[in-house]
Amino acid sequence: MTVSRIENQQLEEGAGDRILASFVQAMVPSFNSFNTSISDNDEMFLMALENSNGDPTQAAIRYHGNGLRIFQAIQQIITHHFGGWDNLSTFLDFAGGYGRFTRFLTQVLAPEQIWISDIYPEAVQFQIEQFQVQGIASTLTPTEYKIDKNFDCILASSFFSHIPESTFAPWLKTLYHNLNEEGLLIFSTHDVTLAPNPFALSASGIHFIPQSESRTLDPSVYGTTYVSEEFIQHSLNQILGPSATYHRIPKGLADHQDLYIISKNSSPDWSTFTFTYPPQGSLESTELNSSGDWEFKGKVWSLNAQTAAKSIELWVNDKIIHRCVPRVEGSWVCHLNHSQVQRDDVVMIKAIGETGSLERMLVCQSLEQLASLESGHSSGKGLAEGIFILGGMHRSGTSLSASLLNSVGVHLGDRLVATTIGNDRGHFEDLDFVEFHQNVLRSQGLEIDGLTLESELILAPRYQQSAKLLLKEKTQRPLWGWKDPRTTLFLKFWAELVPSAYFILVYRSPWEVVDSLYRRSSDEVVAAYPEKAVELWMHYNRQMLEFVRAYPERCFLANLDAIVRDPQGWIQGLEDKWQLSLGAVEPSVIEPGLLQRDVSQTRKPALIQAFFPEAITLYQELETLAGSWGSADSIMPAELDVEAELEKIQALSPQDWAFSSWQEVGNATKYQKLLNLKQNECDRHAQELQRMRSQYEESEYQKSLVQKNIQANKALLAQTQSECEHYKQMANQLRSQLEQANYDLEQTQKELNQSHAEAVNINQQLVNTSAQLQNTHTLSADIQAQLNAQLQDLNSQLHHRNLELAAIKANKAWRLRMKWVKLKQKLGLIKE
């Protein structure tokens, strides 16, 4: 998909275009020039598309919204250090992908001031074509990254949060040395508190997991990285020396990653810098109230010390309709008269920050998408719409149940726990929720795997806030949820935080769960005290029993046996209870062979009844409460003579010995499975060895052919060497001729230069002569004019004399005189 640039004439094209246009107009200052083009290969957009249930418009809003949040954070830093964007001449967006941030940067800097760099050549080309910026191809290792350009500011967002320790400090050093004097390097990291297991940090303070959102990069060089602040300080000391300084902004990047700032050759004062976090919030419900008006309810929060937001604004089709002030605890309510809105109108809800400079778009959808106009009442879902919370005791089939939900379209997370020996098909556990529960348990000094008997778990305010933020990040899909057995310990907390969520609770017989825990053989507390497995089963299932009784309409309780027996019926049961529309179960999801049921045919159920009769009573209560979704079997296996087994058990061994023996059998089962896996692995190695042996034999044959070719090639080589000598001699002759030709060329060049100089001199003389000739022509013209004037004057005088002469000749005296002259001539007195 490619979302085209928004132009004015396009703003009315289709609901999706209008919604996206409304978002851009509301959030981007120069929206007419804002480029919304998104590449088909942009992994950030593809992830947003997954989180938006395939809705390209909402994915684009999420994509551009995250880009805006990054820009707003960086702008605060630029304003404090440089005094504004106008004082920057060059900016490098390192690992900038397909321009999620760049498109906002072009709003404040000219394209020729912006450089982008990324490991994907197609991403670099996309940005060059779309934003006319300068592009630099990145490399996998910093030693290969050679550029001859320095920058006023370099940003590396979401890059150091993905690279291993081996390249962390080298990349820091490389980017730091590409700064101009007084330049800034800004980069983001995952803090250690976000790590799935903070105790897994290395001694230096870093934990790298070879897993990321990238679909193509090698996870060993691009995964997910968590670091401590001490690790950053140590890395900078390696690069800059023991006096290295930096400034840290906790969760400065999109309220998630920490921002670190390093200055080149200076130690700027950051004590006066106050970073402002944008408000966060959510829409929890949309309903028609008793007056027939639309009522929108939600919450708002922020990491700022002051109030989260000063107001909530309700817009319809780019016009503000209502403004409300959040309550102290962060809840808010906005109203909209039903006459002011139509089904296809675009509704926007914005949270305005306390300073007014930062805003956050909470909702940008058509009213039809927000609520059903036909129903005339609240959708009843809001924030919790389509949230499925799946709980149950460990080893009770919650993973299988989650796989069924996943197969009918319920999104259970982007970052899931990896498969293990005990869960070959996967756990379907969202790491974000797993890590949240682990952090809470760790903060109270409890086992992070949740194998505790503690019933009063009170969450500190910071964890309550983290839960709200986590929900906000996840509520972009209409059908989503999570599965984590630890959730069972937090049922009341989640029920209060998400009032309309659906709770799906799965249980299994105590002997099957205990047997599965023993076979898993990975829990230290169970290994130390085998009978505690039963106590944990009772604790978890008692929590579920009490919760179902307190919230019967929000819960669906089922025995794993019933789910396996009729998986499509179970899905249908969920649909019927909550008026949902899910889908058909994939037949391949259920593989009954994965469930170990043999323990039901042994004396193990009687063992539990003998030492933990309250567990059997609890199981009976669960079966009664589950109704038709209880087990089809009797509480105790029919084939088992319970009384006889109880007598044997009580006579043979005390409680701890009995469960230890059971555990040893479970351990043996696990070791047998491991042994089978190893045997399979050995078989694969044997096959590989046989394949290699065949390849070796083939290679030996090929080797003999190669040797023959070598002998033939040797003869050819000798002939070639002889020809080479001949060509060398020819080359030497040609070299001599070339040297002579070069010498002749140099002489010719000298003569040419001399001729050129003479030509220049002659040309100058010609210019001078031309000037003189011009002057002569000018003088000749003047003389000619004077002569013409004099000639004209003489002609005039001659004419007058001729007239006078004619007049004289006409005179009588003149005629007598002329006769006298002629007479003298005849007499010879005068000559003629």
C-alpha cells in the first residue's frame, strides 16, 4: 500500500481519506505540503497495520502520530541547545527507515540540509525520491561506515535499542566523530527496567535478545537491547574519557525509550532544560445518554509532574464542538448534540497539554466506527471492546485455549514467548504483559514465575500507570487480548482497570496439573517442595472460583477436557454469552496427543485425595460452576478403587515421600523426552553425516576431474606465459614509441604555445590598427565635410563671378573693348 500525498482536492475522497486528512490538518502545521507517502516495505507501518487490525487509515494515523511524537521530543532539545531549527545547517537521521520522522523534519529544514541513512538501500532511495533529501547507505558494522561529512545534529532513534554489545560502543564512537564542533548526538535506548528479566543483564549492564520486529535483518546483529545508565556512562568513558558527560531524558521517546544527549567538545548546561511529555489518553466509552446526546468518556494521563492535560477537545469535521476539563484523577466526559453530527462525520478527540504546546490525538474516526447509531445505546465496550483476558493455573491448558482464540482472529500479541519443551506449539503469551506481571511480582519479593501462595497483591501507583500505558498501546484492534497464567493473581486489578473485558478462565484436574508440573521439571519451588504443586493448584483455582462468583457475567469458566472435546462449541459458547462474532476453529490447532492423560488411570488422583481432600472439594466446586463446560468424566476415575488406594497410600509413605516419588517419575519422563529429542538430533546428525559422506565421495570424483583439468591448464599456462613474454616485448616497444610521441607532443605543445602567444600579439596589433583606422575614417569624414563646404562656397563664388562676367560682356563698353583687343591682335601689337 502507498498512501498518496494529501492535496486539497483529495480531502473529500472516501471515508478513509477524509479521516486521514482530518488528522493531518489537525496535527501538522503546514499540512498542505505534508507528504503522507508510505512505502509498501516500511516495517514500522506494517507493524502499525497489524496493531490496527489491517485498517490502513488507522495504521497511517498511528504511523504519522508516532513520527510526530518523535519530532516533538527532538524539537524541544533543538530549541534548548541551538535556539531553534534556523540555527542548524545539517541534520542526519541515522537508521531513519522510510521517513516516519523525516517528513516532519522537512517542515522546518530545507531538503538540502537533511541527510538520512539506513541499512535498507530501498529505504534510502524512497526518502530521496519522496523528500528530496540526501541519502547515505548504512552498513552492518561501524568500521565499514565511511562518510566524509559532519553534522550539527545526529539522531539515532530506535537503533541502539536493537544492537548487541559488540557494536554498541563502536557505533557510538562512529556517530560521535561525525559531529561538527558543538554538535549534538541524540539516541534512544530501552532502559533495564523494561527488560523481561533484569537479572539476565551482563556484568557491564546490557541484555541483548536476538528478536525484533524486523522481518529480514539477522537477529544476531539486530534484536532487542536493554541497558542500564551505568552501561551508557561506561561506553562514553571508553570513547571520550573519564570526563564524558551526557543528559538523559527517561522515557523521552514516545513515553517508552530513554533519550540520551551527547555534545561534541562541550558540556552544555541542561539544568535549566525542562522536558515536557505529551499527554496520553484513551476513549473508554461512546453512548447516547438519556437526552439523546452523544457522550464520550475516557481518561488522560502524562509522565509530567504537573497536570496531565489542561483540556479535552471534541472536533467534528475539523471544527471544535466541545471542550471539557479532565478531573483530578484524569477521567473526562465530552458531550455532542445528536443534531450536530451525522453517521459518516469524522470525530476527533484531542488532549491538550498543560503548556498548550503539545497535543495528542486520542481518537480520529467516523462516528459510525465509534458507536452503532442503530442501537441507540452504548456499545458497552469502548476501551475494552474485544479484550479477552485468559487465565488459569500453569499447565492447565491455557496455551492450547489461547491458540484456539488466535485461530479465530483474536490478536494475542506481536512479541510472544518462545516455544519450549513443555509447549511445542508455543505459549501464546504476550511478553509485554508477562514482563509487567513479572516486574510487579519482583517488586514484592515474589517468584516472578507466579508460583506463590500470596493472595494480597497491591500494585504501586507506578505499576498502575504502567498498566494503563500498556493498555493504550494495545487497544488498536477490535479483537485482542492476552494470556498469562500470572494474570490469575491479578484478576481483580484487571477487572477494575478494564471494566468491560471478557475473562476466559480454564482449569484442569489437580492430578493432571501436578503431573505436568513434575514432567516440566523446571520450577525450583516445586522441585524443593513437591507437594507445593497441589497447594499452588488450589491457590490459583480458588482465585478463579471467587472471581467467577463475583463477576459471573464477565467470565466464562471451562474445563480443558470440555474445550478439547468440542473446541468449536467452546468458541460458540463465547459468542453466545457475549454476542460476539468470531469464526471457525482451525482443525489443526487441536492435537490431543499433546495432552498427557495417563495419570488419571493411576493412583495419583487418590494420592491427592488422601493428603489434600480440600483440592478435590475445590475441583468439584469448579465443575459445578462450569456447568456444561465441566469435564464429562467423574471427579475420580471410574476404574480406580479409591478406598483401596487410600489405604495403600496411607500405609506406604508419608506425604512428602509420596509426592517426591511422583515427582521423580515426572523428572524421568522429562529426561526420557529430552533423551528422545537428543536421539532424534543424533539421527539427524547421522543423516547429515551420510549426506556429507556422499558429498565427499562426489567431491573426490570431481577432484580427479579437476586434477586433469589442472594438467591441461598447466600446458595452456605455459603457452600463455610465452605469449605474455611476447606481448611484454611489444608493450616495451609501444612504451618507447609512446614516450617518443609524448616528447614530440611536448615540443609541438611548446611551439603551439609560442604560436598562440604570437597570434595573441598580432591580434592585439590588429585591434590597435583597427582603432587607428577607425580614427582615420572619422578624421577623413570631417575633412571631406570641410572640403565639400569649401567647394560649395567656391562654386557659389564662381557662379556670382560668371553672372558678373555675363553682365560685363553684355555691356556696350565691354564690347568696344573686345573689338579693340582683337584689332591689336591683328596688327600684331599683342599676342593672342
